[in-house]
Amino acid sequence: MVIVRLNREKCLRCGFCTSICVRVFELDNEEESAQITSPFRTEEKFIGEIPENINCVKVAERKCPVNAIKTVDEKESNSGKLT
């Protein structure tokens, strides 16, 4: 699993992540930012657990114009590396 965190304060709501990875990201009208889709969302809508075979998450992380998306392998997150 890959843990993905979306920084809603940095997010411009440009929709770039949703166009790259629609299975994982969607626009949130209430927060005026993107959020994680419900199949992958944890208890917080800005953090998700994504299977490693969904590669578009890493592409969205690299391409986000404001670096609002961070991913880490679940093993690394257990050692406190996701901030």
C-alpha cells in the first residue's frame, strides 16, 4: 500500500490530479480543494491508502504544480516519514 496525503492548504483546486488519476482524486466543493475518493479514503478525506499498482498517484504527485500531494510506501509511514 501507498499512503497519500493531500495538503488542502496548498491545493489550488486546478483539477490536474483529478485529470491524471480520477480513481483516487476528486474535487471537493465544500473545501475548495481536491480530496481522496471514498474507496481509498481513510477517516480523513485528505489521506488515503492506495494499492501500489495504481501508478497514477505517483504521477500526480510529481506533476502537481504546488506540490500538494505527498506519497510514501506504507512501510515508511510506519517509521514516521510522512509529514
